[in-house]
Amino acid sequence: MEMMKALVGLLVVLVATMAMAQDVPFSDKDLESEDSMWSLYERWRSAYTVSLDLADKGKKFETFKKNARYINDFNKKENTTYELGLNKFADMTMEEFTSMYTGFKVDAATIAAAEAAAALAPEPEEELLDVVPASWDWRQHGAVTAVRNQRPCGCCWAFTTVGAVEGAHAIATGQLLTLSEQQVLDCSGAGDCIGGYPDRAIDFVAKQGITQAVNYPAYLGIQQTCRTNPNNPVVKVDGVGTVPYSSEAALKNRVSKQPVSVGVSASESYVLYKGGVYAGPCNTSLNHAVLAVGYGTTAEGVDYWIVKNSWGASWGEGGYMRMKRGVGKEGLCGIAMFGSYPFKRGVSVSTHTHSSSFQEEADTSTSTSRDDDATTVASI
């Protein structure tokens, strides 16, 4: 039975990995002239649900041309570990994109405290590793729900929070539940569609709890009035923990125990990522929140993080990205700078033997997956 559960989890991972980006293929011929570029743009538009308002179509076309050339030039480079593609964001400028699809925030006091602690008492990285597996993927161990889509609302902070709580709850109880991002967006006070703070959102879950998506109005991509029903069962955690500042070793140690909310810097190449091990370019000006669910090494010896995004399953590798690991203390795109996670006192979060069943859920247009098998939730 346990072997069957593990095989189900592995199958889900393989399907997600094989479901590469739903990008529109093109060649040099498509970029030869204005007419061929326009034909490519129309083909791209037909592949995605885009606005029918043609008022800014010309402006969008100019951005699309720039991105198509950038993708084409990048993919011709030798010795790269990843590919870019004409995905659903290909006609957006970075300014447009970051205003709608990112939103990670960390306050100045947290930054100052983290930097001071790291300077005064730096942890020897070899002491942080404990005894952890060389590779680990929480998707294979029943602690990760389906990829969701935040849509044009900068509440990535709510999605990464919910993913971290779902993982902690599953590891502690063996029960994988789909929880409500809309409730966190509406009720936590940790942010809005312009951005927010994952650590504050996790603290909200510790104090107030969070219910299943099926028990709260569907996710709409806009912040609304809090509508919590006191009769709905909730999941709670005991508090929020933080990963030691700027330490990939510390992040690896924590991710081996549970999924971790992390901030990253989403650059142009990050947004247009198709598949492979992403290696930049990017900086450490954090603007987006994702969920680190594992780590591994390719057959060629490239170490990577596995991150779950909230831009839908058509982006990247089935909604996931592999990011190069082992590039320095801050990590690629600052992934190791500010990590937060929910914890529960008295419960060992991960013994690396947990193997509860994984329930695959569909990524729908409402982006609210329902876990119909679980109708009650106990506080953890």
C-alpha cells in the first residue's frame, strides 16, 4: 500500500515535468518580416485567452516582437541549462507583469534584524545540514496540492502561504487538503493585490486558522470583504519560523523537512521560462513569492531547487520551475534570503519516511481546486 502511494506521487511528478510550457513554437522564418511577425502574433493570440479589446493591440504587438526576438536569441545560445518560450505573458512588459503577477514584500525591520543576526552569529554551513537526503521532492510524499493561478492580482504571498500550510498540515497529519487563498487575501490583513507579507499571513493562520477552499467563496483574483463562517472547520499551525538569512545550506535543511515560502526576483527570463534548470540572469531585488518544495541534481551534475509557482499549470514545467542551486549564500535570484514556514510544536515535521497519498487536482479557470474527499478539518 505504501509503495502504491509513493508510485502515485511519482506519477504526478512525472506528468507535471512532462507538461512543459504551453508556449507557441516559432522559427527564424517567423521573425523575418513585419508580416510574418504579425502572423506569429495572431497565432499566439489564438492560443491564449487574451483581451478582445483591440485598442492597445499595436502596443502589445511591439512588446510581443521584442520578447519573441529575445527568446529566439537566448535559445540559440550554447551551454545553457534552460529554455524560454512564447508563453501567455509574451505580450506584457516587465512593468505590466510585475504590477499584476508578483507582490512579495518584507519590511525593513525584518531585513535589518536578519542581516544583524547573520553578521553577529553566522552559522557554519556544514553544521546546518544535519542528515538530509541528497535530493528531496515533497510532490512525491503527499505534501503538495495542484498548481493554482493567482491571475492578475499581486497576491503571490497568499498562494505561497497556503502552499506552506498545506504542506505542514499534510506532513503532520497525513491529510492533504486544499485550503483557501481567497480567505487569506480577504481576511489576513497581510496584503492585497498589490503585494503582501508571507510571514504575516502564516502568523494569521496560526492565530485565526484557514478553511478549505470548498468552504469559502471561490478565488476571484480580487480582494473582497472577509466572509469567514465560524462554523467552518479550520486548519491551524502554531507559529511562523524563518530560515537563517542568506544561507542555501539552511534553506536545504528546512526544505528537507517541509515546503518553505521563499522570495525571489522574477526577471524577464524568469517570466518567459519554459523548462530546464533556470540559471538567471536575475538579481536579488525580491518581488515574487514562490514555494520551495524540494531540491535535486540533474544527470549532468547541476544542482537545483524545485519551486511551485502560482501562474497556472501552463507556465514552466507544469507550473513549476527548477532553479540552479549552490550559487552562493543568497541563492539564485535571492531564493535563500528570506524563507518562512509554519511550524507545530511537538510534531516532527518530516522524518523523510512520510508517504501519504497525493490527490491530484485540476488547475481550473477559477483556480480554486476542491478536495471532495475531506469534509472535516481538525486544527493541527
